[in-house]
Amino acid sequence: MLIESSSNGIGPVCLDSVHYAGSALAAFEELAKSTTIEELLRSAHLMWCGPTCPEDTSCDFLHYSRPTVSSREPRLPQFGYNKDTSHLFAAVGDGGYVPGTATIHEVNAWPILLKVIARADAGHQRNGRLDCDYSDWTTKPHDAPRLQNPDPAVSATRSYRDALQWMAAWCGEHYKASPAALHYVAWAAIPDDLCIPPLDVMRGTFRMFGRSLHSTAADMEAEGWGNDGVLAMLGVVLQYIYQYVEKVDFRPGPDQVGLHTQLNNTAGVWDSIMYHTRGHDAFGCAIAVARNCGVGPHHSDAFVDAAINCGMSMNLAKMALDVYRKDDIQPTAHPTLREERQIAYRSVYLDIIDDQVRRGDHEVLVNFGRSGLAFVQLMERYRERRSGRRIPITPQISAELNQLCGPVPAPHHQSSPSSPACRSASGLSTQTESGHV
Ligand SMILES: [Zn+2]
């Protein structure tokens, strides 16, 4: 049923192509010419959809028109937590499962996203940096002051620790078969923790262990990712844009556009679910996992469904373990409809996991979809979220990172939160770690 020991030499894992016909590396180099975040978004979108996209809810770069799933040959039995059993598990909320929950968009994310991006671009043109640049978003509770100038060595090391653990949760003993996939997942891990200006990533001024995202694109090319690499690269670029503007827009005030609020301001949950799916790049990680495990080919809807459910199973586990309450940006948040939205959220998860099995998706992708139920319990990342403090890196993780990335950089002295951190953080990241590679 699988699994090749190496991802080298396998064909495309995703059967559907984007508009852009070049490689991930060529795409990256084209995107890196962008001088504003809006230009970056528009260039990435052009590569995904082509020039005729109407930029409405039919645009699958920001949205997802989910097709009806017809049963094929299931490879797996349904899991214990399913439509027929969910009413027995109150830890993720009462109300069980409601059939027929809508998976249609009610809000066009395009104009809202462009408005926040315009605010960020204007701020950069005025000041060079924004106050929130390189602030730390791992500190909880969310009303605590953000720590400026977090130690880049700590942020990069934690992101690689999380990448190793996620890849193990998704791929088992094959967790590092594809170095490109592992590095890619580390890139997808860090923008949730650190407020990183997307253009710094594209220009290579922000690096981890001295490595740039450009070097990961080059790794993809060397491993023959083809169109899979372009899909993944456009996914992570969109993630960096979403993660950055979400943080720019987080603080209430006259300039706040309300990106999160506007995408949560309906009884339905689909707008919020897709915002979170794109904003965490679970799609690109699903492609990376399939490449790493030599799984496929599948149509893109199998990867999008796996991605949606990966984020949702993570949030269901966070609800059960009381981590979710501490999240800044909750997909079920609403002043009056929170309970209905939680039932809808759970029901969409149960429908999609059922569809993944009925469609006959590969075990690796179905496991990816429900993996949050396990990895939230197993990973230090979520223990850190719950306790609000960092946990030391174990000698075993340190040894793995030493082999994969070079010596783990020693933590630097923490600067004062009032220091002018924004200007120095990206340079520090480069300087601190590049010497170790
Ligand atoms: Zn589009």
C-alpha cells in the first residue's frame, strides 16, 4: 500500500495543476521580486488561478468550493469518533452531530484581505517596520503584552522541533525521508509563533539555521517535486501573508479592519474554516506529507479535505484539553452564536472525515485529517501554549536537529521588551544562525 523509503523519483502526488507551469524554485524567484505585500499576493494568485479569476468566493486560492463526494472503495473502517458516536463525547461540546451542515462561503475574503494588506504596506512605506514586527505570539493569555525581540534561536529551534514531531505524527518512522518536506513544515510552523513580515522571508533576510525559504524551494527542485512544489510554495506564501496581516489587524483601534471578525460573523462556519485552513497552510503540509511518504496520486480535493480536518481535529483536541480557550483567533468565536457555531464546526469535521474514508483516500491522508486528536496531546507545542512558557529542548531532539540542520544555536540574552526590536530581529535571525550551518 505504500511507502517508498525516499521521495526521490516519484511522480506528482497531486493530479491537479495550478496555472503556473514552472518549478517551485522559479515561482519563488518570481515572487521574491515583489516590492509590496499586495504585489506578492497578486503574483501568487496569478500563478494559482490565472488572469481571469473574478476574485470572489469562486476563487479557490482563498476559498474552496467543496465538491459532493461519491463513495468509492473505502480502504479503512470509520473511526471510533464519528457521526454515530459523537453524542457520547461531551468533552468537545454538547450537541453531537447535525447532518447537512453547510459548507458554502457567505463572505468574500478578497476585499477584506486587501484592506488589511493596504494598511500593512502603507505602514512599511511610512516607517520601514510596524510595531508588531517580530513580536512573539506564543505568550498567553492574549491580553499580555507581546514580547518584542524574542530570541530567534529559540523560535527557530522550536519550529524545527515541532516540524519533527508533526512529521512523526503524520508519517511515522518515515518522518525525515524527504529533507525538503521537513524543512517546509518548519517554515509552516514559525509564522504562527512570530510576526514575520512576508517580504523578509521572500528576500531571505529572515532565515532559520541560516536557511532561507529559497533554499527549501531549491530542495524541492532537487527532489523533483514539480507541480507539487508549486502548490506547496504558493500555499506557504499565502500562509505568511494571512498570518502577518492577522497579527497586524489583531489590536482593536480605529485602523482595525476586523479580518477575523468579518470571517466569523455568520451562523455558518465555512468562511472561518477555510480562513484557518489557508492561514495555517495545512494544504501545503498535506502535499509535503504525501511527497515524504510516496502517497498518491490524488485529486486536490483529497488534500484540501485532509488539510481542513487536520486543523479541525487539532481544535477539537484543544477544546477537550482546554487549550482552545487560550487561542487568540478561534474559528468558532462569536458573541451570540458561539454554541451553534461549535456544533456546526464539529459536524463539518465529522462529515469530511466520513467523506475521506468513503472516497477511499489513502490512509496517510485520512490519518493527517484526524491527527490533531493525537498530536495536541503529544507535542510540547501545545503544552507550551497551555502553560504560557517554553519547555527545554530534549537531548534527543537536539541530536536530530544537529544532524538535519547543524548545531542548535545557543539561546541569546533576551532583550528588553522596550528595546527597538523590530529593526534588529530579522538581522539577528540571519546572523545568529547562519554561522552554524
Ligand atoms: Zn483566484
